[in-house]
Amino acid sequence: MSSIPSHQARAKRVDRFMAFAISSGGLTIIGAVLAMLLFIMKESVPLFLPPQSRSLGTLQTAPAVGAWADESGKAIVLMSRTEGVKALRFPQGSALAAPSDGPALPWRSVTPLNPKGEALVVGADGRLFFTRMAWSKPAGENDPAQWTLDPHWQGGPSLDMGAGQILHFRLMESGGLGGGSAMRIVSSTQDGLAWAETQLDAAPAVLSWRPVLRDPSLHATAAAWSSDGRNLFVGTSEGRLLDLDPESDAILSSADFAEPIQSLGFALGQSSLLVGGIKGKLAAYQRVRVNEAFQLQAFHAFPRLEGPVLGFQASQRDKRFLTWTPTDLVVDHLTTERRMFSARLEGPGIAALAPRGDLILHASAASGAMRLWSLDAPHPEVSFGLLWGKTHYEGYEKPEYVWQSTGGTDDFEPKFSLVPLVFGTLKGTLYAMLFAFPLAVLGALYTSQFAMPRLKNAIKPTIEIMAALPSVVLGFLAGLVMAPLLERMAVEVFVFPFVVLLLALLIAPLWGRMSLPFRNGYGNGREVLWMVPVLLLAVWLTSLAGPWVERVVMGGSYRTWLQTAMGVTYDQRNSLVVGFAMGFAVIPIIFTISEDALSSVPKSLTSASLACGASPWQTAWRIVLPTASPGIFSATMVGLGRAIGETMIVLMATGNTPVMDWSPFNGMRTLSANIAVEIPEAPLHGSLYRVLFLAAFLLFVLTFILNTVAELVRQRLRRRYESI
């Protein structure tokens, strides 16, 4: 008797330990899931942090007409009509070594330095020079004090243009007169606009000017060359934006800006034309093909500024650009239309944006005081509206949902819309469930209620083994075997269900005419075996009927028929392939859980139903199926979660193109597949990197909501049928 208390005490200690271990394990799992969620949130939250800027002080310099910041942010170049080129160390403001040669001072005309450090200068003797700022640096030297500015002057032709100033120039690295580096210039003259072309390595003695825009009703105020130098964009005081052919002086297209145009410029890539008005209106235009003709299209608008827009300068890293007026200095992003920086000014001057877009400077034309700011905006190309709304991108006729994270050039405009990825996820899941759900549930219903025990013991383990198939193997088979096979036999695949149905309708009455001993001996619980010859017969008949249907109904080619009759293009790796392949991965999950739920229905319910005169099928459909509906619903939700998160099958079995089309003959890209494709190429902590984490967070939340709703519905169904 004395050993009983010690035995009970030991059992209690074991119980307490196991309760603690189980509780700790459960809490650890919950904590790990929450930690993963928090980490994903931490990596995606910086996408939505506002840009940060701060003043870096003021430097006193001579009044400048051009400014340029080195990409390193350690040096600044200023151009003055009276003092030529100067270089300053940043942020100390000390002078750096700069050559004293160049055009004769004082300069008659100077174009503002563009983001590449290029400018045109007309010297006191009337000769035109081109310069591109560069630095002579000792190998591995990062101290600007050891740098020497090397403007590298080229050209030297004399101008014969009358009173006026150079409005814009375009350097073409190849082509032009005789090949090599050529330059096109547009200038204002007493009679309007004129343009000239010169070869940098073989400059003529005198430039020959050709007039453009001879319409006396239009008065040009600003001009800019296209990226290839073949088109000249002109802004007028009448508020018209013109696209001219300089060779023929023909107006190719025009747009109404609604106020006199003061300045023209370009964003990175030279595709988006920035237009500033005399009253502060700010917009972006593009030359886009519409109905076989090019048109000027306004596709971005920005908050209005105060006063006339004096100029633009674009970043060389992304689509942000600097704009200034006599009273305002702002930085906007072209794609998202976000205003990233804003400062008040005390008068007109010249402004510059560092190539990286992280340094802003403004030199006053009156006092020479140069103010500087830093700008920290690591993800300007991402916004909530861009992720979830339609955005008007360069080269597109209208706003669209687009995912395209990389391009062939550095001036590519990233497109991070998540809508096509969510759409693709839902589309792939839908087609997979349309294939898997009826087969799995009806198969579970037959196995649990009608199949004889021996047959059931063979069917259930076989289907459960299917769950062990790696998804990469299913994707491999789907992409390399199923997709080409379906392409060759697409018509047969669609004809096959109708042939099976027709055979079933023809053969089913024959079963009722069989003798009762035969039906009892070979029918009950073995019906599935009789379907094997029926299916084989259906396959044979389909192989005969498919080519006939394609030839007679579809004119000999189903792909041509789909294109002409329905406007649908057939892609080899499409949603049907994904649906079939992903269905094989989902069927074992839904079948196993559903079969367990159906087998758990008390026998007393089925016996009572049969005793009341109901047939086995009536009992299964009206008694067993509703009673087991909570378990079947849970099985469906688990399978749905598997389909939503599937990666390899979608990645290998579809074209992986982020298109928004419900057609079963087109592909798609899902959230999970997109993460798998893009993450190896995503720079650490870059915009693409964080957008992919946001996609992972979205997938996590989507699955969590789905499981939560499933549990609520399951509990409701359970309460509804627990009294049966």
C-alpha cells in the first residue's frame, strides 16, 4: 500500500512535465511563426517610409550659371561667365585644382550642366566649345584634395546666329556627319528657332544654321532634342507642345499644355519629356504610338509650383528629377508622382541634383550663396498606389497593372504591381481546385460508402502515396511531358468527358437488365472496376473523334480557330497544365481527410436511413455527406492552402508570365513562383528585395485569413450537424 502514493506522485510529475513540454512546444511553434511574420514585416516596412532630407549648410561662391555634383558627392563643379570653371570640395567648400584653359572669358552663352556633366559654352570670341567634366585621380585615391578637374574642351567653330542663346544640345555617340561623335544644337535667334549639326572631331569653321518653326503664329520659348536627335520638341508661349521633324520643319504632333511653356527637360532614359509652365504647372509627356501614328501624350502630372519653372535635372540612378522656380526647389518621382523633397528659395538661380539623387544644391544668381541638402529616399519607385493601382508607365498607352522588375538598360522603369501576381495565384488555385475537388470528394465518398473493404484497402493507400510525390517531379513531368502532349491532343482532351458521359448513359441501362445474382456478386462495391473498360473504350473513341472534330468544326487547326473565333492565343504551358499537375498534388490531401470524415459518420445514421427505405446513394448524398461536411470543408481548405502556396509546379508548368487573363489557354505568375524566380537576382535591401518580402507577407496573410475563415465555417457546420 505504501508504493501507491509514490507511484501516483511519479505519474503526476510525469504528467506535469509532459504538459509543460507540450505547452512549450506549442508556444515555441507559435512564437517561431510570429517571429517569421515580424521579420517579413520588418523587411517590407521600409518601402513605405517617407524620404528624409536635411540641410547641409551654405557655401559662398561667385554667381554661377551651371552646377554639377560628382557622383561620389565629394566635389562640386561650378561654371561662371566671368571666372570659367571652378571645383569645390564638399562639404568644406575649399577650392580644388582646375585648369585655367578653355574658351575666352567672359563667356557669351553657357548651357546648364546636364546630369552627365556636359555643357556648351560660347566664348568671348564667338567660338563654340563642348565640354564634359571629368576628374584626374591617382589610382585608388579617394581624397578630393588629390583630384584635378579635367573639363576636356572640344570644338571651336564660330557662330553666325545673331543675337540669341543656345536652348538645348544633343550628343550622339555615333552617326551624324560622316560617323563618329556628332552633336545637334538648337538655338533661339532674332527670327525664331534654328538648329545646326557639327562633328566634334572635325568641327567646321562656321556652323550652318537651319531655321525651324516658321509659323508666325507660334513663338518658341523652350526646345529639347529627342534621345536620337531625330525629333525636336518645342514649347511655345501660346501653351503648345510641338513635335517637329527638323529636316522638313513639319509638325508631327502637338499637345495643349494650357499655359505658356517655360522649360523642357528629360527624366532618366530620355523617354519622358518634362514640361514646366510659366505659372508653375508641371507635367510629363511621352511620344507614344497610337493607331500607327506617334502622338504626344500627357501621362503624369505633379503638384503645381509657384512662379515660372526655370529648369530640370534628372537623377542618373532612378526616375527622380529636380525642378526649380525662383521660390521653390522640389524633387519628384516620375512613376509614382511622389514629391520627395521641397524647399523654399529666396530668388532665381541654378540648381543641380547629384547623379545618385542624394545631394541637392542651389546657387543663387544674385548673391552666389550655394545651399545644399541631402536626400535619403532608398525606395522612391514604390508606393501603395503603384503596388495596387493602375500606373501609367513609359511606352504604355494607358495606365495598367504590370509586373516587370528588370530591363535591358540602366534607365529601366521598374514595375512592381502586385495585382497580376495575386490574380495569377487565384487563377492557378481556381483551376487546380476545379480539377481536384470533385475527383477527391467523390472518390472519398465512393471509397468510404460503396467500395468493398478489400478494394478500399487498396485504393486509399495508393492515393495517399501520391502525396509523397515531390512537387518538383510533378512540375518537371507537367512542363516537359504533359504540356507538349496536351498541345498535340487538346481537342481530344476536351472531347473526352463528353464521350465518357455518352458511354455511361448508353451502358448504364444495361446494368439494370443483368440478373440480381450477377449484380450482387460483381456489382456492389466493385463498380469502379467496371469503369476501367469504359474509360479505355472512351479513350479509343476520343482518338477517332478528336481529329474529326478539329477538321470539321475548327477548320483543321484548333489554335487558329481559337485565335480567329475567340481571340484567344494558345500557350503550350498554360493554366490547364497547371490545373492538372497541381490537382495531382492536392487530390491526396483532400481525399484522405474527406474519406476519414465520411468514414467517421456513425453507422446508426446510415442504418436508420436504409431502414426507412432510402437507397444507398440517397443515404450517402443526404445523410452521410451533410454530416461529414465540416471535415470535407476542412479538407478543401487544407488543399486550397496547398494550392495557393505551391511553387515548383507553377514555376515549371506555366509560362510564368504576369498576365491578367482568365483564359485557361494562357499562363500566369503566382506570388510564390515570383518569389522563387526573382529573389536570386534581387539586390540585398533593394526595392525588389523588399517588394518580394511584401509579397511573402501578403501570401502569409492570405493563407492565415483563409485558414481562419475555414475554421469558423467548420465550427458552424459542426454545430449545425452535431445534433443529428
